[in-house]
Amino acid sequence: MPWRLYRYMLLDMLRQFALTAAVLVVVIAFGAAIKPLSNDSLISPLDAAIFVGYAMIPMLQFALPFAAAFAVTLTFHRLSQDNEIIAMAVAGQSYTRILAPFAALGLSLTILLGVLTQWVIPSFIGKMAESLAADMPRMLTRSIQQHAPFVQGDLVIWAERVFLGGEYGDRIVLDRAAVAKVNSQNRPEMYLTSSATSIDIDKKNKESSLHIRSMNTVQWTDDGGGAGSTRGALDSKLTHAIGMHSETNRRPATMTRSELLHAEENPALYPPVRKAVEYLRDQIILQEYWNSLSAYFNTKNEMRFISSINNQHFNVKANRVTNGKFRGKIEVDLTRRSGETSLLIPQTARLKPDQAEDGTITSLTLLLGEVRVGVGEIGENRRTELQIQALHVDADIAIPTIGNNIPELLSRASDIEKGSIPNAVKRLLVHLQNLQEQVISRINQRWAMSASAVLIVLLGSITAIRFRNKTALGTFTRVFFPTVVAVILVFAGGQIVRDGRMAFGFTIMWSGNIGMLILILFSWKKLRIH
């Protein structure tokens, strides 16, 4: 087969391929930008252009196969209608030699897609999300100016006015603000209202977090028991920074093959697993702390607490304490800074811990219910609920420190059969299993998508030769619809694998490619016969 004919056919096909791919990439990238562009103009035209630029790379995984199918179909359809394929065959050139350069091109396209989908495209998907979150101060400012709540992940912020400050624009000041943190069911875990709120944006190692400080604050926090506690303060701040979406804290879809394998080897780096590990660690620390506190209290049936706010002393007496809940007859002797004493008799009393980011117990809150305050005094009164915050135990109670080593945590939790720890263990194991399914699914889904490229090129070329008497678009539809079905099956199979049905998911994932291979062999047989 003369190289001149190879160059002639390939150049004709590559011109159409390049033009079609460029059009498809731009159209699909703008389609991906419709949602952020329609979000009440929170992003500027420049931000939208950057977003579209990042989106073009991920869209190559869809544009390249369809562009190749379109270009090769049109090229061979024209060659067939101009009788050039017949001329080559009469001159002694077999169909195998005629199709050889296109098979090589399809194989090269498969290798290119493999590199793109496994290592390049995931990074750009992450950059697409980051391009919207990187200029968070401006987006927050626009949202507040439009009198709309600003939603970023599990954080919801509303205010009457907003001001930007800080040396690098990394501080946001809100006037008359409301801040809420919601869970996966979109129910609030915490919300606060304040006359003024400052938000400092801290960026370290490509991770961004928000530090919120408020004045004249009323804060409500869910205690996990179907109720919550409310507190007020002239000046307060959230004890935990609120993490923002970042390049290192992202979904598996935005992780490269190397990052997926690294996350599988180090599960604690995967955000859902890390949160489950930290939750289990906090519960184990809390359980061991309660055990130490109970052992001390149950020997004396009383314990002294000191408030770090006003240095008041609270001597709590009860029959026993279990997991922070006082049992039996409860009395609280209050000693003020002036030396005056007062007696509080509640019907219920329990301790609520405040834990730092590393899980250590920083302070306790004493929650009293149906309290008689100042018993025996002239001003005796009754309170439905009374909270005493920032308490520290006036005794030698060991505060355990535990790391985030998963095997160690599971070993510590293995002997505990009741309470929240078994549920925390199940939650961690579910996330570990989910991580494994994500890694297997993502890597194989990308290979399946890449493998379809060579099949699409072969199917388009053989189909175009077979149906030379049909119109070009009519011939292309015989390639287009099998390609669409194959792509849908690849992504559907990947989702099924992530849902835990491995065998069925892999069957669906590769069935589209297998179906195209069968169609190619059938068309090849028909072509050889006729």
C-alpha cells in the first residue's frame, strides 16, 4: 500500500476530525457552564471564561470519540461513493491494508484517552470546581448584595450588608448576619445570629478554611439527641474551622489514578473516611473520659467544677454518674467569687463536652433541667433549663489522647458493644468499603471509556464502506447510536460498581464495548462476503 495513499486518506480524515472535535469541545464546555452562569450572576464574565477553559479538557473524553466516529465515517463514505475503495481493492489492496492506518489511529486515540482520563482530566474537573470557589469573597459579596443566602457546601450565610477587608482581601465582615451549618439531610447542626460577624479565610497547602468570629451572638448547636442548646455571648468564635472545597479535599471523580491508589493505601486522606475516623476517635476519647470521670465520682458521690468564665465553683452531688448523666438525687452547691453560696436542685443533670479538633476535651457544659435555684433563700425560683458553660473538673481526671491510626481505633473499639461507638465503627467500615469501590470503579470506568475509541473508529470505517449507497448522515447514525449506548453503559456500570454490585456493574460497564466489537465483527464478515 503506497504511503501516499495513507497520507491522502489520513489527512482528509484528520482535517474533519480536528474541526469536529473543536466544535464539540466548545459546545459541550459551554453547556457545562450554563449552571454557574445562570446562578444569579455570582461569577463575572472573566470567571465564566476561565471555567469554560478548564471545562474544555474534561469534555475531550466525549468529544474525541464522537469526532473520530464522524470524521472516519464521512471520509470512508466519500471514498466509497467516489469508487476509490473499489479502485484500491481492484489494484490488489485488501480491506485489512486499507483500514490499517485507521486502526493504528484508533489505537493511538485509545492511548491518548487513557492518559487523559486517568491523569489529566480529573485534575481539570477539580480546577473547574476550584475556579468557582477560589474567589469566594467576591461571590459572597455579590450574593449578600442581591439579598440572597450564600451557600457553599454545608455552610449557609446571610447578612444585611457585607464589607471586604484584610491585607489580601482575606477577611469578610458581615453586618447583622446569620450563619448556619447543615448536614447531609439539609437540617441545621449549628446556626448563629450576630450584630457583626468576621470571616477570615485561611489558605494552607491548597486547602481553604473559614474562621468565624461574632459579636453579640446567639448560637444554637444540635446536641444529637433531637434537641439542642442555645448560648449567648458578647464575643464568640467557632471552635472548629469550617473546611472549604479545595484541590486536596475533593471527590473521587476529580482524583487521578495515582491519587486514587494513594487514597486506597492511605484511607485517612480521603475526606469521608477522615471524617469517620475523627468521629470514631472523638467517641472513643469521650467514652474513656467518661469512664475515668465516673470512676472518680462514684467513689465520693460528688465532684467540684470551676468555671473559667467567672471563677464560680459548682459542687455536684448525686448517687452516681454514667456517661456524663447524673443519677439519683442531685444537688449543686454554687460558690460565687464573693464567697456567697447557693443551692440548686435540678431534676435532671448531665455534662456536655466541648472537644477540640484533635478530640481532646477542652471544657464541659453542665445542663440542668427543671431547676430550683436558691433553695431556702428569699428569692428562690424555678428554671426550666439552666446551662453552665466552660467548666473544668477540679480533680485529677485523665484526658486521653488518641491518634488517627485506623487499625488502632478499630482495635480499641472492638470490645465496646453498646453506645455510639459500634455505630461509628460501622460508619467507618462503610466509608472504607465505599472508598475501595470508588477506586475500582473510577479506574476501570476510565479504561472502558478509553477502549471505546479504537472500536468506534473501526465501526465507523467498516460501516461507511458497507453502506456506500446510503447518505453520509444516514450511515453515521448507524455508528452514532451504538456509540451513545456504549458510553451510557460505561458510566451506568461505573455507578453500579460504586453501589456495591461489582460483578453486575462490570458486566454493564464493558457490555457496550463488547457489543460494538460484535457489531464490528459482523460488519467485517458482511464486507468480506460482498
